[in-house]
Amino acid sequence: MEEQRIVIAADSFKGSASSKDISMWLEKGIRRVLPHSPIDKFSVADGGEGTVEALVDALAGKRKRITVQNPLGNPVKAQYGVLPNQIVVLEMAEASGITLIEQNAENALNASTYGVGELLLAALDEGAKEIYLGIGGSATSDGGTGMAKALGVSFYDDQGKDIPRGLAGLAKLASIDISKIDPRLKDVKINILSDVTNPLVGEKGAIAIYGPQKGIPIDQTKTYDQWMKHYASVIKKEMQIDIADAPGAGAAGGLGAALQVFCQAKTCNGIETILDLVEIEKKIAQAALVITGEGKLDQQSLNGKVPVGIAELAKKHDKPVIAVVGSREKEVSAAYAAGIDLILPIIHRPMSLQEAMTQVEENVVIAGETAIRAYLLNQRK
């Protein structure tokens, strides 16, 4: 048993520990049982929170920080990652994330993606030839106009004046001028890490589906969706691009639309792209066991999340998969059907959520030991 290779690739436990930490602690638990087995650890993410950290750790990149505008225009420190081969990885949430401001009706109208544009400019300044941008966790519904403005695009009302920032400005939009957009964008490939396929407008659009969680009152969603439709109509008139129903255009409050229109960005599945970048499949093919995990396993975990992405790769090579999780829903049969063989919560005694989050290292180490003992028990034949 000592020589059996193990692959560890868990997502971060949000608010508690990074992907790198979780992998390190799982290894510590495994070493209590198998001190000499080869273990391959991978930092991974799904394109949301932790993407920069995971790819910098996995690919020996450099983490950098700059000051950008938060959704309301105040300064905030945002990190990004510089990877080998002139690749830069960015997270929208660093600049325009929902955790950076309070969610209320006024902020929902004024929140802007300008800081995301500043991050893209930083990537261009790094000499990037390819950019990976995770767009999960946004506070904004401005259609990406703030981002585009930072890159040099101008949005005018019918008086030729700049429109107000945020969603509020879309209703006044009359014309778009791209003559001063940063010319370096022509020479860079931008990949949007997202599993969101929603259109920009309508009952499955940016406002209807994601607006309320950002502070938009339910009774205002139809009005604001009309503003977004107006934005799409001006884009069609000015740029001859029909973006209203494009898949993924509604991601991150319409940022997906602006990235497609102004940056010629392409959307790619977050977890599949990241697993490909870190070249994990060849190690899974050589492994006896794969251990994955995330903070909470729920129905959302089946939609582009790390544990199922890992399980699908492992299933291709007929490898057993154990998912170590902070918590799980009562019903997780779909996760088992997706290829996970054992779901193992890390809580090993009664404790509060606060206690569980502060004792996550101890809990994960014990779970790592339990996971490998469960695997070895199954090997007794």
C-alpha cells in the first residue's frame, strides 16, 4: 500500500482556508497512515474566489497587488497573478466583488465595474498575451460599462455628456465611442472563466436572475431590465452586434456582454480550463486514489464546481474519489452519480460554525486520515 500514488485537489474553503492549505492539511492526515506514499497536490479553483491564488501556486507564478476603484469608486487593493508564458489571471471580485459594498437599492444602481477595467489595464501593462478572468461574485449590474470606460470606451447621453456610473446610466445611453479604446486589446486573448450561460436581458437575464441578490428591489427588476434592453439596442445600433440574447452576456451583471463586445473575449468553463492549465489529468491517470473537496457541497456543486470537475476526470480513468467537505446538504445523490464515491464532512464532534472555521486545520487533518483509512479498508479483499 505504501507505494500507491494519491492526488489531492480541493477548492478553497471560503472564509477559512486556501486550496493550498487544504491540500497541505489533507496530506498531513494521510501521512499518519501512509508516511511514504507519493502524493501529488494541486491548487485548484472553479473560476470564482481563489482562482488567482490557485493558479499562482500551481504554476509558480507571481502575485501582485494594485489599487483600483471598488464598485462605488473608493480605493481598494486588488491582487492578480502573473503566470509563465505571458499569461495573467484576474478575479473580478477583487475589484467589483459583492463583499466590498453593502447590498442595497442605491448601491445596486451606482455600482460600477471600472475597477475590473483597471485590472485589465494592469494585465496589459504586464505584457500579457493571454488573460484569464474569473467573473464570479460581482456586486455590479452596469452591463460592464465601467470596465469598458476604464479601457477607453466613452458612453454618452443625448446631450453628448458622459452617462452616470452604474446601472443608473444605462437608461440615458444614446451613443458609444470606441475610438480611444486601448489598442493593446487587439493583441491579447481574453478568456472569461464562467459557467453562467444566461442572456443579457429577459426573464433569465442579468437583472431578473442576479439583480435581487445585489440589492435591486424585486418590484424594480422589470424597469431595470428595460434599461439593459436599451443598452443592448444602442450596442446593436452603434456596433452592429446583437448581444441581448448571447449566451453568457448576462454574467456578472452584464460584464459578460461588454467583454464579448469590446474585448472579443470568449467564455470557457472555469473548472475545466483550470484543471487543464494545471495539467492534473495525467497525474490522476497514474493515481490509486483522488481526494477533492470544498467548503460546502450542495446542488450548486454539481454546476461547474471543483469536486465534480475532479470526479469527472477521475471517472474517465476509473479512479475512486473521496470529497472532503466542510458541510453537505441532506440530499447529495446527484454528487454520487457524478462520480464521487465518498463524501466526508470534516466535523468530527459537535461544534459551532465559528468554532469549525477557526479549527479548520485540525478538522481537515483528521478528515485526511479518515479518508485514507476508509480507502484502505475497501482494499481488504
